[in-house]
Amino acid sequence: MRNKAVTKAYYLDQLGFQRVGSQDYPDYLMVKKDAVELHFFLFPDLDPLQNYGQIYLRTEEIDRLYQYFLERKVAIHPNAPLETKPWGMREFSLLDPDHNLLTFGQSTL
């Protein structure tokens, strides 16, 4: 993360995550949603256009999650709206403020 306040606002206010722990570390952020916990470290020199950070999150409620993000006006990656992929996964993706790619998927098999 380049800016802790921006990352924190995106994950908590837009995506619905919660802070983890009571200790606030200036260069570190921990958030969680359901069974997923994400950790971020401060990297102010990160060039978002050169960032290749990505995670894949499996869910059993992909349609509900997608609708939840749409209702909160979360920007869906323009090249990755919700769709069923040839490999049997129903997926969509987001880019966070630092261009970390978040792909959410549910098996259709």
C-alpha cells in the first residue's frame, strides 16, 4: 500500500472489511471479511501501473457478493465483469487503489 488511509478506506468503507486487532501499526494494516484476512505493508514508492500483486478469493456466494459490490458502487475491473469462465469458475475482479488485483471466484462444477 502506498497510503494507509486510502487503503483502509477502500477495504473498510467500500468492500466491507473490518480492522483486525486493537494495535495500530503505522506501516502495517490488517483487515478481514468472513474467513479472509489480508495484510498490507507500507510501500510509498510503489508504482501502481507496475504492480503485479494479485490474490484469488473463493466464495460460495459469488452472485450475492458481486451485487453487494455493485450496490456500494465499487468499480469492477473493466476487463473482468462477473462471468462464467471456460475453466468452470464464475469470476469477477477488482483493482484496489494500488492496483492489487482481487479476483473472486466460485466453482460451477
